[in-house]
Amino acid sequence: MGFGLCMCIRVNQKISESEMKRALGQLKRKLPGQVQTDLAARELASMDNLRISILPDAVIKVQKAEDVGVVLKLANKYRIPVTARGAGSSATGSAVPVCSGWVLDVSLLKTIELNQYSKIVSVGPGVLTDVLQTKMARYGLFYPPDPSSKKYSTIGGNIACNAGGMHCVKYGVTRDYVLGLEGYLANGAFVEWGLPLKKFVSGLNLRDLWIGSEGTLGVVTKAHLKLIPLPEKRWMGMFAFKNEKSALACVSRLLKAGILPSMCEFLDRQSVDCAERLTGRSIFEGTSSVSLLIIELDGSADQIRKQKKLLLEITQKTVLDFVEAKTEEASETILKVRRLCSQAMYSIADTKLNEDVVVPIERQHDLIRYTLELKKEIGLATPTFGHAGDGNLHVHIMYNRSSANERKRAKKGIVKLMKYVVSLGGSITGEHGIGLAKVPFMELQHSKEAIEAMRSVKNALDPKGILNPGKIFHPFEVWDYETVDKKMPWDH
Ligand SMILES: Cc1cc2nc3c(=O)[nH]c(=O)nc-3n(C[C@H](O)[C@H](O)[C@H](O)COP(=O)(O)OP(=O)(O)OC[C@H]3O[C@@H](n4cnc5c(N)ncnc54)[C@H](O)[C@@H]3O)c2cc1C
């Protein structure tokens, strides 16, 4: 058992069974029909994409924002752990109710109000990212943050994780679009951090503390989001290179030349090999086992034409082959290659440690070289792909969870990887956050003083430690936990 659960004992120490029951009884009376205690509902809310499952005592599906305040007031009074939940697609276990208690499901809070003058949209936390993007596109407006999970993930979850995605290279991450937040503190008090205004600098900026805080500082019930004009046109190309060095050198060159792609995705040969083995076909006919770049340009037809010309000049010396997509459908076909590579990795082993490290753009090839050294050293595959325009690469370590020996080697690999990333001046996470999975590496990234300052903020905003306890600060060895073999909505 990880130390995380010891911490939960501290949170729960004042709760007796009878108090737990009394609190639940009061909750059911205050929010009739919204509290679920049946096993099926508790199981559904027990895990996220990390697939470690810990049953909560109850799941509350709130129907309006004020209900969040009702839940938190009671939970705070009785010191009951509360884990906010959107779609449960978190990659780090941040949505797992590791200390049991109550799961506060906000996925039904789905209002969308657009102000067409200011181009600010105010949304409930349960709105799906993709639904918001599609609705705003009808007004010629663009909400760019686009985690690959966007068809499933919620805006609340995106804010709590400060989610990134493929368009970040040009448009930035979730934080860059959040103008204001409404929500509830741990004690159930309603707060507003900013308003639906383009400018607001009054008081301390607690909005930015909440963004990326993984539900440990408060619960978001409304977000005021900035929109930008929808790009007029898009163009996409997929380029094959002999190896990773050649592909990543091309990324450095095109960024240095001033090309600002709206997407710049990289796939190493291990990832491509998985897909090619699975389908029995080469992605580019006649050249198998290549490293790939998927590059999208957007803007006016003229901007795209100029950038594309420069891009093709830069790539022509080293590219083996390329295809271009002139329509949305053709772009989708290219993007399917990336998705296929991700899924095909499961043909190597049944479990992946999916890291989302960031290194300086010009050091990405050093990282790839290191993943290949690790592969040899630990004897496990290390397929890597990701957002090369941001230096944010998803390094996977593939292992079979039934093998204690493979688990041990995976752990060794991940610890070494994280140390190497930090030594390059990089980050242990660029978009998934800490949750449970990255806890062992917090001290690699941050000084003791910095972590102490973070704890002080947590203690000030949540003195009883009820909000998403057991996360970020409390030692947890993800490898010691069994994962559940369950098909999730995003598994294809
Ligand atoms: C296939 C797949 C692809 C992915 N691709 C990406 C990617 O490209 N980029 C990326 O950044 N992430 C990616 N992710 C990770 C994940 O989808 C994101 O972290 C997403 O933001 C989580 O949203 P969610 O609604 O599922 O939140 P959940 O998983 O439900 O919750 C995540 C965290 O947010 C907290 N939370 C949820 N709602 C609230 C709220 N209203 N107030 C306060 N806290 C709240 C939870 O307590 C938890 O700590 C991917 C995941 C999958 C499964």
C-alpha cells in the first residue's frame, strides 16, 4: 500500500462510521435524488485513465452550481474527502478518490452563454471541450485548447489540469483562455476569481492558482473563456524521415525560420513500427520504419501559401516522402495515423507508463537518444510521440503488469527518465499534471522550499484537507497498485 492512504487516515481521523452515515443522511435530504451509493455508480467514479480503482462512499451528481456549495459545507463540517470529477479521463489518477469519501460529479453543469460583443463564453464545468469548440465554430469563433481527449474531457477537468493539446504550439494552453472563474472553496463559500471581462487586475490572482490545481484548492462551477477568430483555412502535411534526429532537426529549423505551425506532432520509429506491424502495411509505401512529423498551418490562404513554401524548402533536403491534406477529411486521415500509433503500442505489452515530459526544443533529440539507451538498459520498449513544437513529448514505457520483473524495470526506467529530463532543464509534466502518478518526482522538479510554499497555499485554502486529498504532495508509488482492465469510452 502506498503512503497516500496513510494521509487519508489523517483526513478521516475524526470521522466515525456513525458520523459518516449522519453526513450522508443529511446530504441525501438536502440533495434528494442526486446522491448515489450503489456499487455500479461508485465503481464508475472510482477511477480515471490511470486505471487505479478506489471506491468512494458516495457519488453526488449535482444539478446546479449551488449544490456544490451544499456538498462542500457538509463535507467540510464532517471532514469528508471530496474529489471533483468531470469525465474521469485524467492520465495521472488525479480524479481517483484515493481517500474514498464523496465524488462530486459536475458533469451535468453544461450551460453555455456566448457574449458576441466581447467574444467571451461563460460555460459550466461539465461542457465537453469538443462540444464547445464545435458550437463556437458556428459563430466563426475558436476555442483552441484541444487535448486529444477533447471528445470526452470537460472544461472543468481541462482547467483543473491546465490541459494542453496539439494546437498549443501556436495558441497556448487552457490557462491562456481563462479570463475568470466561479466556484466554491473547501468550506462551501462561493467565490469569483475575475469576471467575464477582458481586463481584470483587482486583488490577488487566485484564478491562476486554481488553474492546474487538480481540484485541490476549490471546485470550478463556471468559467469565462476567451475566444479568438476561427482561422480561415487549414493545411496539413505528413512528412517521413529516415530517423528521429532528422525529423527533430527539421522542427528546430522550421521554428527558427519563423514558421509558426498550428500543429507540429512528432512520432518516433518505435511508435510507427507498432502501427505498421499491427496493420501489416507501411504508412508510406516503400519506406517502412520512418520517423514522422505531422504539420498543420492555418490562417488566410496567402499566409498558408507563404508558410507552406518555406516549410517545403526546409524539409526538402531531408524528407523521404510526404503527403498533404487539402480537406478536413484528409487531415482527419492523417491524424488517424497518430491515434493508430498510440493504440498499436498495446501490441507490445498490456500497460504503458505515459509520461508527458517537456524539454527545451533544441534538446528533444537528446531525449530521444536517451529513450533508446533506456530501452536497451531496461529491456522494455520506449515508443515516443508528441508535441514537438512545444518540446512536450509523450515517452511511453511498455510493460506487462502481471510480470513483477517488468514492473520493476519500468519503475527503474521512469525514475531515470525523469532525472534526465530535469537535468536537461525540462519538466516532469507539461499537460497531465501530478495527480498520483508523478508524485514520486515532485522533489526532483521543485525545491523543498517551493513545495513548502505550495503546501501553505493548500492549507490556507483547505485547512481541513478535504479537497482531493492524497494528491500532489503525498508519496504514492503508482507501481505498487494493481490497475483495472476496463474499456473506457476513449479506448478504440
Ligand atoms: C485518450 C486521452 C488523450 C489525452 N490527451 C491529452 C492531451 O492531449 N492533453 C492533455 O492535456 N491531456 C490529455 N489527456 C488527459 C485528460 O483528458 C485531461 O487531463 C483532461 O483535462 C481531464 O478532463 P476530465 O474532464 O476528464 O477531468 P477528470 O479526469 O474528471 O478530472 C481531472 C482533475 O480535475 C479535477 N476536476 C474536474 N472537474 C473539476 C472542477 N469542476 N473543479 C475543480 N476540479 C475539477 C479532478 O478532481 C481531477 O483532479 C488525455 C487523456 C486521454 C484518456
